[in-house]
Amino acid sequence: MGSLSQISVMDLDKATTTSVTKRSPSPQQMDTQDTMMQLDSLPTELLLHILQFLEVRYITQVVSRVCTFFNTIAKDEATWKIRIAKRWPGQYPAIPPPQPFDWTMACIVREEESKLWANISSDTTSITCSNAHYSSVDCIKVMDRLVVSGSRDRGINIWNVDQVLEGNPKPCLKVPDAHKGWVWSFSASGPQPGGDLDLVSGSWDNTVKFWRMTSSELRETRKPVNLKVAVLATDIHETKVVAGTYDKKVILMDTREDVNKMTFFKCHTKPVLAVKITDRQIISLSEDKYLVVYDRAAGKRFKKVLIPGHSFPMSMSWYGNALHVGDKSGHLHLLDTTNDAFEIVQQYHTGHSGKITSIVHGLGSLMTASSDGDIRVFHPTRNLDLMATIKNPDCGEAAQISYNDHILAGAFSNNTVKIWARN
């Protein structure tokens, strides 16, 4: 009996000790348990503060898969709209966007481009391809991992970005005498199922040519169109190509039809320097200082807008419902195209000391190139705050820039092509 009583007392003591241990965890255990159990139960405001330290792309692609709560936050457009407003104050986009607008993608792109251009020396690799041509390079286009350049030497060169970044500054393909005059304009087509057209080129030899392009081949897909006057600008939308000419005309053609089936209109009194085509309209800029909107369905001029100032417009970029126009004096003009208004709502002095030769506008940045040789990168807000100035000494005038998927390419008057790519 004494032995049995001893066992009972021992068991009771053990049970009591165990019970006390469970009721009284150490501070370290409490912290561990709280962290593991309550991270997804934190107040939304506190969780959003924590997420500020993570990249948006990582949050939307990785963190959102952890649990339903995180997924709900990542898919909430208000999350990213507020983040943009706090991190980059100012009206964004510069013109209130039409609905729907992808705030998630906008936040991703703004974050990536702000980081890229704020740390351009460490986050990008730049290669200067000297003597890319044996004359001034006037047009350039980034297409996937290829860069195509056109020059007054009448040739077209193709550069493989991966090879260039590996230290080979030479083009992977040279097509001398692609035209019989200065190669002045490039336009790239978007993805077309079964399409056979990648690139359109315009030249001072009066022709528009149509090309299929790879890193090892540049071949014409159809007979060139001779417009009997210098071609100063081109653009393409689906199968429609528009050209602006030295003799003040804008010419519309279909890549599938015979050369003789073309539409042209003359709304300018001086050479046409830039054109843009959409599914509904054609926009043209001229030395006569006017921007003209042509209604494709009605077949007539819809609107004529005088660009203010003493200098004529030279370049433009249309993204969403914001149209930016650059002029010869280095100024930028913002037009609101909402509901086909095409109203000038703001003007900027970009800081360039020369004419604005090229503009590229997207979700994450607005870039300008100038005859002063500089490329300027701005936040795409109404204030147009400067992010970075890219100096290009010894390259001459910047004739044109092209930007796509974190690859920037510039064409310069000193026979040079320059390429920047994210590391």
C-alpha cells in the first residue's frame, strides 16, 4: 500500500507540473506562437506597412499565393493606387485615365523604372557602338531583344542586345543600300496572327518598304511603295500604314492591297514631320505648327490644333488619353484626348537646350531626346518631375530613341548607336 500511495503522489505531481508548464509558456515561446499564428490576422493597415518593404511584383506573384487574405490584398486595386500616391506624389496619370485602368501593373512598372533610372550606373549596362554606320543615324527601333538602326548611309543594321551586352558592339546583320536615300523613319507592327510584317521603313528615296526581320535576315515582304516625294514619318496599326511626306501630304495604305489603292489627304501647308494611326484616327504634325486629327471613318479632317509658341512641333507620343508633343525650342505640350477633345492642358520646359527630336511615353516614365545630345527621363505625372538625365558626350545630336522592356536605344548624329539594358 505504501508503494501504491507513493506512485499516486508522483503521478499527481507530474500532472500538476505538466499542467503548469502548458499554462505558463516562456516569453520566447509566446513570441514564436504569436508570430506563427497571427501574421495573417494582423490589422490590414499594419500588414500594408510591412508590405511597403517588398517589391510589388513579388507581392502579386509570390506573397499573394500564401493565403486568401494576402491574395485579397494583392488583388485590390486600391492597394496599389494608394501606394503610388504616397510614394510618388502628383497627379498620375497626367490625364485622368479611362476605366478600367490597371493600377497593379502601373505600380509595378513605376516601381521598377524609378529604381532603374535612379540607379542607372549600377542597374544598367550601356554600350556605345561607335561607327555603327558611316553616316548619321536618324532612326532606331527596339524589337524584343533586337535593335534596328537606319542611317544616312542608306543602310539598315540589326543588333542583338544579348551579344552587345556580352561585349560585342558590332551589328549581327548589316544591310547596305537597304534604300537608295537616307533611311529616315521606322515603324514596328504589333503581334499579328499569321502576319508576315515586322518593320516599315521610310526614306528620302521616296519609298516605303515592308520588312520581315530576324537576327540573321532582313527581307522585303512585298513591293515597295513609291510616293514620289521624301517620306519623313511612318506609323502602322494592324494592316494599315500611314506616311507623312515632304510635300505636305498624309498617305494611308493597306499592306494587303495593291500599291494603287491608297488614300491621301492634304491638311498642312508645310512638310509633315510626325504621324500616328489608331483604329479610328490619324494624327499628323507639321512645320506649319498644326496638329491635325483625321477621322478615318468619316474620311475627313476632324480637328486642327495650333501648337502654341514660336517653334514648330517635331515629335509626339500618345499613350492612353495623354498626347505629348515636343517642339523645336525644347518645350513639351500635353494634350488631353479624352472624348476626342485634343485640348492643350499644360506646357513644360524640359531643360533641353535643343529641339526635342523624340518622345517615348509609358506607364512608368516619359523620355525625351534632344539635339543637345541628352536623354531625359521624367516621372509620368502631371508635374513631369525629372528622374534622370543621360549625358552622351561625343555622340552628337540624339536623333531618336526607342524603349521597350527595359531596353533603351538611341540613334546619334555622330554615326553612333547607344544601347542601355537592365542588368
